Amino acid sequence: MDESEYEHLTTSLTPHESAGGVTTYRNTVSISCPACGDPFDDLVICEDDYNSLELTMLLDLCITTHDDEVLLFTHKH
């Protein structure tokens, strides 16, 4: 993902929380997922080398990277 795409995402989405090397944003404006083209629910940015995510619901995930960060796009069922 290039810098302009990353900036568009992080400035258009609603910040939700940031803790432990993980930052989440809510997609309240129905931006399309860059991987599959469907609107996604949340963007999860993993900033550290190792992160653990505890999921409480069944999700489809699309994944890309920006610099040294992993970006997860969640799609709820």
C-alpha cells in the first residue's frame, strides 16, 4: 500500500482505540477494502513485530502491509 492510500484510510476512518502496538479504526463511511473491494468494518493496524489478537466473533480478514505495519481489514458475517 502506498503512502497516499494509507493517509486516505487513516484520515477518513473513525479512530477507535490504540493499545499494545495495535490501533483500530471504524469504517463509518463505507470505504471499500483495497484487497476485495467490499466495504469493511474495521481497520486493525499492528505496529509491533509480534501482536496477539483475541477475536470475540467470526470475521473474514483481508490483509496488506504498509512500511513495517500489518493492516487487517475485518468483515463481519
